[in-house]
Amino acid sequence: MNALLIFFAFPIATILLAIVLEKVLDSPILVGLTFFAIYLVITFAFFDSDFLILAIIYTALAVLTAIFVRFVRNCLMKICCQQTNLADQTSESAATANNDPGTTVILTNVNPNSCQQNNPRVITGRIQLNGNNSNGRCCCRR
């Protein structure tokens, strides 16, 4: 076995792919099971049974990386939500549309606790358009 492959390529590839799989699967246990299955196949297809110990070590590295990525993502989400909540308290909840300066979009009934839910990207509420075209149609399209 090549020492660079064992001590450099496999660990770096494990860390990078564990980050990607944590973002996709959103579960450190599933990331670990996936890596163990992959390294188990690699062990008996290309190497001898001595590589099985390294496969277990690489699996532990993948699980630890996935846990670390989840921890960092949760910390960033909490920081982002605190900044968003502070910004919502100090500013109005109205924004002017870029394409039509006469139209104002007002978000009402926005859930302030949406950051603590599973999907913080979902905004619950009602959008009201204030302006000349209150029914959502342009005059020339009637």
C-alpha cells in the first residue's frame, strides 16, 4: 500500500466527502454508515483484511467531521437568527420592489420563531402589494 494514499488521500477525501454528505443527508450517523460501507467494500476488493482497522478509523473520522459540521452550522444559524431578530426589531417590515418603485411589499404575520424550526428558510406570512395595481394585474393586460 502506498503511504501517501493511506495517510493523505483517504483522510482528506473522507473529510471533504463527509462535509458534503452531512449537508445532503443531514445526519452524522448516516454519514458514518455510508463511509463504513464504502470502506468495507474497498477493504475486501482492493486491500487485505489489515485495511479493515484503517476503515474503522476513517469511519470515525467521517462521523467526527459530520458532527463538527453540524455544530458549526447550528452555531451560525443561531448567530444569523439573533442578528435577524435584532434587525426586525429596529426596522420596518416593508421593502420596495426594485422593478416597480411604486409597489411596496409588506410582510405581515411573519413568525419570529422560524429560526428555531427545522427549515429556517421558510417565511410564513401574508404578502400584501400596495400600489396602483392592487389586483396583481397590469392595466395594459386587461
